[in-house]
Amino acid sequence: MMKAIYLSMLFFVSVVIQAQTIAIGGNCAYSNSSVSNNAPYTKSTNNFKMGINFQYAFDAYFVLVSELNYEQKGSNGDINYTNTNGDITLTYNKTQYLHYATLPVLFRLQYGNKLKPFIDAGFYYGFLVNAWENPQTIGIDHTVTSNFNRSDAGVCYGLGLTYQLNKQYTLSAEWRMNNGLMDISKSGNNARNQSNIFQLSVIYTLNGLNKKVDEKK
């Protein structure tokens, strides 16, 4: 998996060199995430993501998209406490929060003039910065980073719309699905991240296609 990521990064660099348009921007997003095979944390949680966008357009239809994000993931579950007879005496809800630095790379196909629907697909790599549980229990360390592997990687795909405000600025709205392919748990139970993301972005075009589109009008 890691070798494939490194090779993909090299390919990414070679593609960027050939791009006709380079754009940068920022994004913020709501996400609903979960971790499979992570009992008792079997429910999804509401989280967020924010970061920097980079876009490299080859023509009016094909765009390479990359981001550098800070992303919160995690899962939720009910914790049961039992007495010596095995009877449940207390149940309360607890959430595990996993904080990642993520780098998604996607190939986008778009169509249109000012308003452009698009679909995209690619992969992501994530590095676990820290992990903790909430609510915290007095006398117990709530940090659980050591329970998880640092690296995560998977596939991502989505669809959305962009709207060109002027020669430089474009707005983007996107739904994206991330499916982890790596076991993030050190216990070896094949725990994998999954998240639905609803993202808004503002993009600033440094040169190229937006200007050319306007000149044709």
C-alpha cells in the first residue's frame, strides 16, 4: 500500500508539471464518520474537516485535485459497566475522536461554462496526529493514540458543482465518500475508517482556463 502511494505521488508531480492552469483555495466541511470493527464504538459521529485546496487543470474538462487537510474522524458507542454477577449497572455514551492530517488526490471530470457539474475519484493518505475519548473519566488517561496505527489510506470519490464568480474566484460544493483500506487498529481487528463529507471550497485561479473562458464570450 505505501509503495503504491509513493509511486502515485511521483506520478502526481509529473502531472502537475504539465498542467495549463494552477489554482489554490481553502475548504471546510461537515463529515459523518465511523470506524468498522471497533466495538463497542459501532455508531457514526459528526465531525469536521478543513484545509487547503490545489487544482491543476489540463483543459476545460480534466482537473487534478489535491488537498492538505486537518480532519477529525471517529466513532461512538455505549459502554456498559457490570457488577460481579455480570448484571449491567451503568451504561453511558462515549466517543473516540481520531485527528488526522490527510492528503487526498483526485482526478476530476467536469463539464459546463460558469456552472460546472463534476465527478471525481482518487485516493487519500492520512497520518494520525492524536486520538482521545470523550467524556473523560476521572483518574483515567483519555488519550488512546497508542491503540491505533499512525498511517491510514483508502479510496475516495464524489460529485459536486463549481460556479465561476469571475476570472479569479470559483465556488465549489461537493459530496465525497472516503473508504479506508488499511487496518487502523493495533489489535488487528481490521478496523477501517469511513466518512461522508459535505464540503464547501473557495478557489483562486492563478492563471489559465478561467481567463480563457471569459475571453471567448
